[in-house]
Amino acid sequence: MESAYDLMARMAKASKELSYKGLFTYEYRGQLRSIKVVHLVRDGQTYERIVHMDGPEREIFRRGDNLDCLRAADMLLRGSSLKVNDTYAELEDYYEFYIRGDGRIAGRQVSLVEILPKDKLRYGYVVAIDKETGLMLQSVLLSQSGKPLERFQYVEISLATNLDNFQLSSEMAKSEDIDVNQSACLEANQEIEPVPSIWEPQWLPPGFVLSSYQPEGADGQESWMYTDGLAVFSVFIDSTEGTRNFPPLDAKLGTTVAVLTKTQYRNKLYAICVVGEIPRATAAQVANAIRPSAIGEVGSPQGQGN
């Protein structure tokens, strides 16, 4: 019999390698949205078409990773360890996994897995995993008190055998997403290298590893993304002229929190914003721990502070 953690590893593999189409609902703060999705795997490449069925009309075509490209979240969900600063991050170190029984979602038999954090720095989840394919058919994000914060759930789904003759539209074939960046592909037990930035986080919630980095461009902005395999948050650093007009921010939209602080370094004002589905206190602690790195401290900082 598969353990709860085995089911999670199988789910991570299935979501990347199987073709499917379906209709799912997304619910948060009393709002309900319906979304159609087609996820195709062709010639080692993934494609997606996403159509919002209510609210403003939105249709997204996206080309994803090659199947042999595994990123940090993929590796952690599949049970690999990732090395960061001489320590190893593993999903099981920060969450407990329990099989809570069987259920039925979108007419299919599922196993219900509860995922509880071992600290107060991240949220918990309940996921429903299709017994036949391993696809996740439902995900409920839980607050620190165990209350549902958001719910994703398929109401209808068709699997690969029904999509063999599905024709890629020209939009799907040509579409590209910002995630199409093979530089972030990893190998098992690979060490996560520090980024060449003048900034670095003096504190991160344990278990989170860098999954992508966009260096500062002509727009004066750079960004980092971190994951522990389940939760994700991003750090944005902005040094443009408009930074002076940014008000301090501590906000929450649905399950997404955003915390913005300002700091001055070498007579230049920077805005630092942390955004993600993590507790507000975690986001605030990360934002306040962004400091000049060894690269940035060739000279002494001036006016460092929030």
C-alpha cells in the first residue's frame, strides 16, 4: 500500500507527464470561479490552454517545460533532497503526511491526504489524489487553525486516452511562458547556488529553496522565487524612481499576502516586497531580513534601514 508521501510523489510526476482536459472551480473568500483547462504533452513538451468561464473574459495559452526539466518544487515533491548552505532541504522535514481515507471527486475515486506543517511558518493542505492516474483533483489550503482558506476542485476531467487526436491550436504551439527557462532545471541532490545579487536574505523560513531568479534589468527590478515543494513566495526588489511613491504595504488578497518595506542603500531608495501564500508574519520576517550581500558591500552602505 502506498504511503501518503508516496502518493504525493506520484502526484508530482502525474501532473507533469499526463495529458488531460477538464473543468475546475476555484473558491476563496466566498468567491467562486470556474476555469477550463487543456493540458497536453506532445513530443516531450507540455502545453496548456486555460479559459476563465466567468468574470472578465480571459484565455491563456502557455508552453511549459520539457518533461526532462525538473525544478525545485518538482524535486522536493518527488522526495529528493536539495542542498542549501551545507544543509539539505526535504519536504518531510517540515510537513507531516496522513492518509485520511477515500473519496470521490469529478466521478473518480480518490485518496485524501492531509499535509500538516511542523511549524507556524507555512500553511497546511488537504489534497485528493486520483487513485488510477495520480492526478490531484482537489486541493484545500488550510489556515494555521485548520480552517479552509481556498479550494481548487475538478468537477469534470478527461484523461489522455480521450486526447490522442486533440489538435494543437497555432496559439498553443507558439505560446511561451516566462517559466520556459531551462537554466532552472535541477538534478537530484544538486546544490542550490547563491544568486549574484547585491542583496541577500539574512533569514528564510527553513526548508525553502531558491527556485528561480531574475537579475536586475534596465527597469531597475529583480526578483527571486522560493519554494519548500508546496508553498511558494517571491521577493521583488525595485530601485526605480517611482519607489519613493510606494506606500508601506501589509495586505492580503484571498490567500495571497503582500508585505512591502523600503530601505536606503548608498543614497538610493529600494522597495522590497514579499508576495506569496504564506502567513503574514512569515512574509514580514523575510522582507525585513533582506540586506546587502557580500557582493554589495564592497564599500560601506549608507543610511541602511527601513
